[in-house]
Amino acid sequence: MKPLRIGLYGGSFDPPHNAHLTLARLARDQLGLDELVLVPAGQPWQKADRAMAPPADRAAMLRAMIDGEPGMRVDECELKRTGPSYTLDTVLELQARPEYRGAGWFLVLGQDQYARLHTWHRWQDLLARVTLAVAGRDGEQPKPSTPVAAVPHQVQALPMPAMPLSSSDVRERIDRGQSIAEVVPPGVARYIDRTHLYRS
């Protein structure tokens, strides 16, 4: 029996948008994953300068984003954990679960995150436990920073189409009263409209 192939895709998802969903689908399909676990960050230590939407709302939006998508699920382990959210802690927690025993793990991230991976908490330990699946824009190959390049690790390129879209773009549109129908999945748009998130 082949070992499971599990992907881990973390982030603030504040809010989740179409580029997030595109990357999730790409990772699931290109990597042949049995499951893609999406993990909304609890307290992202690198984003401490901005107040985020409540954890329950971000988790609910993420579930709305992947509604009907096979092989994807949301895990709230970081939302239940106190203190800063470190990816290594999440990897260790998930890998210790009986249902994932012996699985191969892929950490899905963008080129911008890969370029600064050497600033992450215990990044060398992280590299020893996962294969990095890096989304390179416009077909570009993943480019590590000098410290990361010096450490042997597994990396696989994900050919992400050009999608110049960010959560901050979406929040600005909402704050200006503009439509977000074309930039977020329908379920996410409905949730934001119903809860009045991101309106000043």
C-alpha cells in the first residue's frame, strides 16, 4: 500500500481569495495529493502589526472557499494553540496523528515565502520533515535564499499562473464599497456580505 501524500497549506487567509483557491487546486492535482490540509494561522508572528479578522470567521471563510472541492479540508490546530503560530509546530502536530503515520508531506508556499524561509522558526528542522512545493509565478523555477540553498532539501515547483491578487487588495475593495465577486469564491463573498467583515 502506497504511503499517503499529504499537503499542508497555511496562511492568514484574511480573507481567502481566488488565488488561494487556484494554488490549492494546483497543489492537489499536480502533487497527486490524497489530502490537502488548509490551516488558518492563529497568531502569525510575522504579521503582528495588523489586527486580523476573528479566527472563527477566517476558518469559516476557508471552509466556504473549499466547499465542494474533493480532497481538501480545514484544520484549526493553530487557532486552538496559544502563542505564535510556527509552521514547524503544526507539522509536528499533524505528523504525530495516527491517521497520517508514514505519510509523505508537502508544504505548499509561494516564492515570496520560499525566499525568506531562512527567517522562519527552526527552518532547518522544517526542511528535514517536508518537501517544499513552491508556486513560481509565470513558470519561474523556485529560487531559495543563500542560507536555504546551503541546506539539502526537497523542493518541487508548482507552475502558478499569474494572479496579481492579495488579501489586502480584497480588504481595500470592501472598504471602498467595491464588488469582490470576481476576486473571491462565491461562498466567501456571501459570508463577507452577511457578516459585514472588513468594513470600517
